[in-house]
Amino acid sequence: GTTRPQLRIVIVGHVDHGKSTLVGRLLHETGGLPDGKLEMLKAVSARRGMPFEWSFLLDALQTERDQGITIDTTQIRFRTKLRDVILIDAPGHAEFLRNMITGASQADGAVLIVDALEGVRDQTRRHAYLLHLLGVKQVAVVVNKMDRVDFSALRFQAISDEISAHLIELGVTPAAVIPISARDGDGVATHTDRIGWYRGPTVVGALDALKPALALDELPLRLPVQAIYKFDDRRIVAGRIEAGHLAVGDDVVIMPAGKRAKIKSVERWSAMPLEGEHGAGRSVGITLDRELFVERGDVIAHVGAVPSDTRRLRARIFWLHDQPLTAGSSILLRLGVREVRGRVVAIEKAIDPGELASVETKQIARNHVGEIEIALAQPVAADRYIDNPRTGRLVIEVGGRIAGGGLVLSIDAAQRAVS
Ligand code: GDP
């Protein structure tokens, strides 16, 4: 059968603007709650003489997860018509940025929530900036608590205009701006009379319209070479297919050298030749139809869809080392299996994740985010993160330890090594 695409989303917004309430509602409306959970919590609230809050649901689920009761111990999930939605927890900015930028977690899209009465606040703007830093391009905005402004279309439009302008300035075009009452349910999964003037999608509808992560299989072939083995007279080039797929007879290019060959065979370690197509995530050994110099760290790609070869790139990184990163620092860069020495040419930006604002300094402190330019001792084959979320990542080592990780923002094509 067909597999439903997974959509990983994060919900952000000013505290108290209704994130937990929206999540509780979404779980309820999409049937994502364990049987009887809602009734039980409503009964408990009534017994204690306090009004039921949708956020109790999250607290209850969180407690169970902490105690290891539920099977799915890490994430909140629910199903819309078209997608399996996974909510990524955003514990604190620093931790969140670290996880996202170093690749521990990844969001395909985001929901930014704004209280209709309170309007766009500083924290709302900082969260918009956070989404920009993370490279999240698909953002649905919800204007929540419309019940508190009598479902005024005018108020909605004013907030919609303000937040849209701000997002667009950051390079993010909102996928939708949706008036809702998370508490009462208007606009979450259904259009109601109270928002009868609104013609756009509901929150669930907007989530269905977001694009799931690029399927790695559908990206251009990237086979980073891990090792070369000699068996009798054959040389087997081994590695893991990070993106795309390959088959016997394909015309390929060895990057960064740019030499061409044909795939002669695809081998398994039993030395049994393999037929057919081989896709992302699979480890393979291939032989080529020509004797070429291939080394660990090279990347095999298809003719016409090769990564850039460069000695210079720009990256957005999360810095983990005690010693701040400064211009002129010598580093060891890992791009996939490739290791290459480099030097930080410039620190273009340093960002304090707590404040979510640029800081003046020309260095990147521990647990800060930065944008840097790196010069490399040797040419490498590289992809930009927006083109390939797998091969567009890098790790920085200092003194034999991981000191930072990040995303390749751009590759300086003027610094190509060979032609
Ligand atoms: P969070 O801090 O962003 O997670 O916000 P919560 O979900 O905890 O909500 C904060 C408060 O706003 C709670 O008292 C909610 O009951 C209330 N709230 C959330 N959504 C709505 C809504 O649509 N209408 C109204 N009137 N109150 C809401």
C-alpha cells in the first residue's frame, strides 16, 4: 500500500498565546487521543472544581511519557487526512537550535501562534526569526482566541497583515493565516459560523497542504566513498547512498575531481552482483568500467546533477566548544565522510539564542549560533542545505573533538578547484 507522508512540525509563539491548547484541540479533533483520556481529565477537573483546560491533556501525556507509560515515548503525533504529523518539542531556544542546526531533529514546517487580543509581540517576532534561522520555509500562522475579539474580521486582518509583513521580510511567505479559537474549536478542523467571513483553510487543512520533507530517494544521487577494497583484479568502491539511487550502466562523475565512468556492477559483501535500483540509505559497493583514482571522501554523482566543487563555503553553525570561535581559527571540517582542514575567514553574524538577536561581537560563543565563511585546504564536493538536507550539513572539530555543527548556506563557485 501507499505510505502516508510524515510531516514534522513545530508550534511556536508567545507564552500563553495558546500553543498547548491548540495541540490538545488538534489531538482531539484528529482522533489522536487515547480512549477515555479527555473524559477522564474533564471529570478530574470537575471534581477539583476547576475549569477544564485543553493544556491539561498535554501535561497528562507528558507525565505519562516521563514515567514511561506510553509506548511512543518521545513525540506527540496525530493524523490528518493526508499526513502523519509529528510535533517536535521546542524545549528552549538554545537546545532547539542546537538540535535543529546540528541535525538531531528537523522540522518540515511550523505553526506560529498569535493571540488575537494581545497581537504580535516581541516574542512573536523573535520566534519568527527563530524559524528563519532554522531554515523553516513553510509557516502557517494562526490568530488564536478569536472569541476574545468577537471574531472580528477587521482585527484578524490587521494582525494578519502585520505578521505576514514581518515574515516576508525574513524571507518566509506564510502558507496561510488562519483565525481560530483553539479553546472552542473554530477553525482548527472545521469552519464555523463565527468565522463565516473566512475563506481559507482550517489548521488541519493547512497542515495537509504543507509539503513533507524531500524524499531522499528523489534527490540527485550522492554516494560518498567510505573505502576502496581490492578483490583479485576488481576495485570495489564502497559507501552509503545518502540521496538518490543508482543502477548498473549509470553514467557517473567522481567529485570533486570530475572524472567520468560507468557503473559496471553493484556488489554485496557476499560478492553476489545485485540487480536493479539501489536507493538512499543503502550501503553498496560498486565497480566502475574504468581505472580511476578514487579516494575516501569523494562523492559519486550522476552526470548532469553533481555537487559543487569548492574551496570556500558559508555555513550557519551552532557552536559547542568552550573556546569561542574567531576569525582566523584553524578547524577540521567534516562533510559526510570527507575530512578537510580549513580556516575561518570571517564571522559574519553571531546570534544569542536566548535573546534571538544578533550580538555585536566578532566571535561565536559556546551555545551561540553564527554564520561564518570557511576557506578549505583542499577542494571538496558540497551541497547547500536547501538542496540536500543530508549532504548539506557539516561538523567542525577542534583538537579532535566536535566543536560545532551546521548547515551549508552557500558555496562559492568562483573558488572552484578544477574545471
Ligand atoms: P501556551 O503557553 O502558548 O501553551 O498557552 P496555553 O495553551 O497554555 O493557553 C494559555 C491560556 O489561554 C489558557 O488559559 C487557555 O485556556 C487560554 N486560551 C487558549 N486558547 C484560547 C482561545 O481560543 N480562547 C480563549 N478565550 N482562551 C484561550
